[in-house]
Amino acid sequence: MLRKFVNRLEEVGILEKLWDREGLTLVLVYGRRRVGKTRLLEEFSKDKGRIFVIFEDKPRGYNFKLLSKKVSDFLGFNVEIQDFPSLFALLKRTTRGRVLLILDEFSYLNQKKPEF
């Protein structure tokens, strides 16, 4: 059951201002579990060119397959992503305009490879 999205206008406004900046911007959204961070990002990004991946508490290879699937869907052709430098190079070569990359539950990826 999808609930009505309420009381996050300030946060959406901040994200919109950051989105309107020129160049690359890194934004970290963090907080307690189950307070609506994912829903906030879904609502903010729904009308933007986005790659939205939610990592799972599984091995690193599994999560990079999830990322590869989302990037492939976005680009319209199959790719295999094994690291972030190659992802960023690929997006730079193959896209025009702004791309919103949302990596939700990123801590699962880091927890499986702490030196990351």
C-alpha cells in the first residue's frame, strides 16, 4: 500500500536546489532506519533521468549485478559494471545531459568490502 507523501517539502526543495547546480554534486542522505529516506528520493527523482539502485545485504558481486541491470535499463543496452570508476567513465561517454545516480543502502556494499 503506497501512502501519501507528506511533510517533506523542505527536503525536496533542498534536493531540487542541489539538482539545479552546474557540474557534479554528491549528496549523502542519511538518518535512522524506516523514516522515509528511500521514499523521499523516489519522489524527488521521479521526473528526472535517473538510475536508482537499492543495494541488498548480499555479496558485492550480487550488488554490482543489480547496478549493472539498472544501468543497462537506463542506457538501453547491456553493460557489466564491476567498479565505480568504470561506471562513471561509461556514463560520461554514453549520456548527454544530467543523470541522477541514486545508490540506496550503500552501506551494504561497503560492509562487504570495507576497504571500499
